[in-house]
Amino acid sequence: IGIVELRGEDRLLLGMNAARQTRFSLIAGYVSHGESLEEAFEREVFEEAARRVSEISYVASQPWPVSGSLMLGMRGVTEDELPQGETDGELSQTIWASPLEIIDNKIPLAPPGSIAHDMIHAWARSKQQ
């Protein structure tokens, strides 16, 4: 799961899951056999949002009891404001959110206690300083 920031802009890419269309969250997925964390994040962002991401780094982790997994928080940047191809359909929509939209709760987001919530709000606060 991770932060995808538009290069040179204070905008964060968020997606809404097609199966649960109630809130926006970060782009997420699973690591395939033989992939590094960075490769998995790059692949998942392109599959789900059709954006190319670079400068990928690790941020944090959180146990994820829903699937018995460990959620690994990553971050990267993209120059792709618009999708660069077809997506896998896992997301019903993607948006670019500003720090103010996040801080003012103008967008329904992942719930408190989740790594997505923590990362989204930490990103927004860092842009307000």
C-alpha cells in the first residue's frame, strides 16, 4: 500500500475499490513470488491506476488481520497525472487529492487505525508545514 504523489504538485493519488465504493484509500496489492517490495508497488500502481511510479521507498508496516498479511507502506512519485493505459478494474475511480481536502475531511477516507489513514494524514500534515 502506498503514497503516490504527483511530481512537483501537492497532490496524492487515491483510489476507490470497485467492490466497496464507500471510501478512498491508497493504491494497494500483494507481492508476487520473486518480486521485491519496490517492484510489487510499481506493478500494482500501474495495474490499478495506470500510473508509472519511481523513487520508491519503504515507509511503515502494520499487521493486517483481514487477510492474515503484513501491510507494507511505500511511497513514490509519478509524472503521470492521467492514466497511461488500461487498468485491471479493481478501482472504480481514482482522484488527485490536495492536503486541504484531506485535512478538511472533504473526501471519505480509510478509517482511523489503518495504515492507509495514518499515511494519508501524515502526508497531508507534512504539506501544510
